[in-house]
Amino acid sequence: MYPQKTKTQMVADLLAAALVELETGLPSSPGKFFVEDEDGKPLFEAVGPAATYRTLTNKHYVGLEKELGNESPTPFLSSALLVHKEEEK
């Protein structure tokens, strides 16, 4: 189906998609102001289970990458999780 990818790469892609999907189902609330979006609406750093999940995912991903020999891995989820006030979930 994907001749350019190894089985390991396909499993990694599926796992990455599952981790991102899991995060979208976790609740979050707006914390401190971060920036305004392109429409001028304020965006806030997320707090709650979704933010904690993101922090722990990055921590463990970086640890695993270092164990595999990557001396300077980038976090799996590199940007801050941002929410609008009216979009609390």
C-alpha cells in the first residue's frame, strides 16, 4: 500500500495519529493569555488534562529518542496547546 515506507514507519505514523487524536478528546480550559489569532481573538495556553498529556507525551518521546541515540530530539508535539475562551471543552 505504501511501498516507500517500512512497516516500522507505518506503525510510527499510525501511533502518531492516534496520540494526536487522543489529545483532541481530552478536556482543556484557558489559562493565561498567550497571543491573538489572525482575527484578533485572544488565545490562551490550555490548562487541564490535555495540557498535562501534551507535556508528558513530549517528555517521554524525548526520553525514548535519546535512548535510541538521537542526542537532540525535538518534542513530538512542538507547539503550545492554545484555546479560545469560548471554546472550552
